[in-house]
Amino acid sequence: MKAYYYDNVEGDPRLPHITPDGVSVDHLATLGLLHARFPLEESNSIDGVNKLASDRHYSHRDEITVSPSAMGAVYEDKIKNFFAEHMHEDEEIRYILGGAGYFDIREKGDDNWIRIRVEEGDLLVLPPGIYHRFTVDEDNVSSRSMPVGCSLLVVFKEGADVGQYIKAMRLFKDEPKWTPLNRGQETEQNSFRKEYVHQRQQ
Ligand code: KMT
Ligand code: NI
């Protein structure tokens, strides 16, 4: 997980849109956002996820794969929906099982976007009422983990989707559902939004 202020430059949201202004985990916590790491290669990671889920009274879960090959014709529409600024009346918990993507969350005062890059093993808890949006990244087979001079050498994980791809576990207290409320006059009056804003003023 890496967090930084979004550059607000027009263009494909799947690009990094990075700025030099990093954001700390403590600052994210002041916005009500929690992050934990449960690396998939550690055999007890799922116990950690299960404990977090039961501590917070979650009993349902599903898995979603966001990629052109998994979603086919609806992919670009889904990407557009995920990237529309929205809130939920429930917490949003996502545990990343593969690939990478970005959750953008609104800073207090709603002026800035903070971009949170998530990869395999990251778990995020977004509080009810926070304005946010989501996108996959442009290509999860990047040169970032490659030694200098090897940028032409691309190592493909066998069977893995490459390019725009993320797989995530979605945790739910009740039945799996995804109900985005796009930001507008109505969400400003929403009681979960008001409660979120109130909590941040404490
Ligand atoms: C959301 O609320 O934007 C999502 O659930 C995004 C898909 S989960 C990787
Ligand atoms: Ni959401």
C-alpha cells in the first residue's frame, strides 16, 4: 500500500497520477480509513482476515475480478461506474488477492483526492459515508520490481491475467450487495454521510 495526493491531471485514471506528496497511514486513519497487510504467502493470513471479519460482525464474502477478460463487454462500463465519486451506507472492506488498483478517497474539506495504491495482500476498510472511487491500474506487470537494465524482460506469472487486473475479496455484514450512492445534493443530506462528517470533526 502506498498513498499520495492525486495530481488532478486530465487523462486515463488508470495511470498513476502520482505527486511527491505522500500520505501517511496515520493521516489515513484520521479520515477513518484502516489498512492491514495479510500477505497471501503466509499461511495464517486468512486467519487474520477471518478474525477481522468476525470482530466487525461480517458473515458474508465474495470475490470479484475486475479485468477485460473476466468482465468482457461490460468492463469499460464497470470501470466508469467504479470511478464515479460515490459513498456507501455500509463499510467497504476489500482484501486484494491479486493484481493492483487504486482507491481514491476525498480529503477532509473534500478538495483533494488521496490515491491509495493497493496490491496483493492489502486489506482496506473504508468507513460508511466517505466519498471515494476506484480503478484498476494500467498494467500490473510493471518494471517497478525489476532490476535496472531488465526493463525489456517481462516475467509472466503462469495463468495470471496481465494488464488491467485486480482480484479482491469483498466482505459484507449481510448479503453481498454493492450500492453506490453517487455524490450529489442527496448524498450531502444522507444521514451516513452526515455522521461521517461529524465524526471527522471530533
Ligand atoms: C467500489 O466500491 O468502488 C468497489 O467495490 C470497487 C471494486 S473492488 C476492487
Ligand atoms: Ni465504493
